[in-house]
Amino acid sequence: MKNIIIVFLVVVIIGAGAYFVIRGSFNTADVGKVQDANISGSVTQSQDDAQTGETSVTNKGESVIGKSVESRDITAYHYGTGDAEILFVGGIHGGYEWNTALVAYEAMDYLKANPTIIPANVRATVIPVLNPDGLYKVIGTTGRFTASQVSSSQAIQTSGRFNANNVDLNRNFDCDWQESAKWQNTKVSGGSSVFSEPESLAIKNYIETQKPKAVVVWYSAANGVFASNCHNGVLPETNTITKKFADASGYPAYESFNFYEITGDMVNWLAKSNIPAISVLLKNHTDTEWSKNQAGIEALLKYYAK
């Protein structure tokens, strides 16, 4: 009888130990599942944010602000941690103005290599390619590229001006928008309505959410710095940054772009939204004129330093 009792107690002790081990393993697995669920939820939230303009800066200082017609990422790269955001945008005309994307990539290299150039109160953001589908038509790849990858076909380069819906994105913004727009003497599509295109809608959402202090958009080719305006006069701050960038870079400064009628222009929409914005037009369609643009960028960063 005594032996039976001893055996019974041993069984109970072993069973209890096994229960706690199993329970402990179960709880550990549960914690792992909860962590996985939280990570998955974070990723999903970031994707949702990209559609609404809400951005969560990753550890690499990148955020996807939206998708192109063909589902390519439109990515913003952030440098510095201040509250005053200066936004630089390239590649709105995709492969037709591929050098505007390259100058934006050079700006990224410079900001990464020289973090002390960014004042403590400033965050510099670069969106190197606003029209990734148009650039893909000419480059044949996504992401960073070199001039040697650019198609030599003028017809292909011209087609790369437009997004995958054949819309000129710089005619799709809310200032004098027209469905039938002009590019020099050529009729082009301004989209079915203002912000009908996912690319222009992505930058609209980003700007309205982040509220940058100033915006610089690179184009080519007219060799100058142009102030923005949507029938309400040039904002005083826009006049200031136009002069700052022009004086530092050596580009001529202009109060407006009046070589031909433009409707639905991005920087003019920014002016309508009371956001200081300038267009920097490179001299041609091949060079980045980096030294000039570096000087202009430095001048703006210094101006916005507290």
C-alpha cells in the first residue's frame, strides 16, 4: 500500500511538471503569435498610410507615399529630424526628364554623406521619381540608374513624359486644370479630373498631411528658377526662396513660367494651397548641373535654420 502511494505521488508530480512545461511552451508560442500579429499589423498600417498620405518613417528614413498606375512605389527619403520639412521632387515627367531624377539622387547622396548640413530644426525630404512608370519606359528598370541606361530613342523618351494612363502629371493638379491640356504646341491629357492619377494624388495627400515649409520641383529644360502663382500673386516666402536658390545657384530667377500656357501645374497648385514652391528647370535634358543645385539646396537649408 505504501509503495502504491509513493508511485501515485510520483505520477502526480511528473504530471504537474509536464502541465507547466506545456503551458509555458503554449504561452511562449502565443507571445510569438501576438508579436507576429503586431508586426503584420504595423506593415498593413504602413501600406494603408501610403494610400492616404500618412507616412511612417522607417529606420532607413524611407516611406512609400503611394503607388503608380502600374503599382510601382513612389518613395520619399528623409534626412534630418526637425519639424520644418523642405521637400525636393524629381521625375514628375518620368523618362522624358530623366536628369531631374538623377539630380534628386545626387541630392540624396549629398544629404546622406553630409548630415551636419541639415539644421537641427529641419528635415529634408527627397522624392526622386514621382512618375516611376514614365521613367521605366525609358530606363527599363526601377530604382537608381545611370545615364548609360537611358534609351537613345527620342520617341521612347517622349512617351516617358506621361504616366501609364498617358496623362501628363504636371497637368493634373488643381490650378486652372483642363482635361485637354498643352505641352508647348502639343495637346496632352490632363486626366479625367484633378488628381485623377494615383501619382498626383499621392503627392497631394503627402503634402496636405506633412505640410512642408517649402517645395522645390525639378524640371528640364529652360535654365531658371521659377516662382509659383495661381492668380493670387506670388507669396512673399516664395519670392524669398526663389531669390535664395537663384542667387546661390547662378540660375536666372523668374516670377512666373510664361513661355506658353500651362494648366494643372503642380507648383501653381502649391501656391493656391499657400505653400511656398519653386520650379528649378535644368538647362537641358541630360545634365544634372549638380554644383549649381548643391549651392541652391545649401542656401535653402541655411535660410530655414533657426
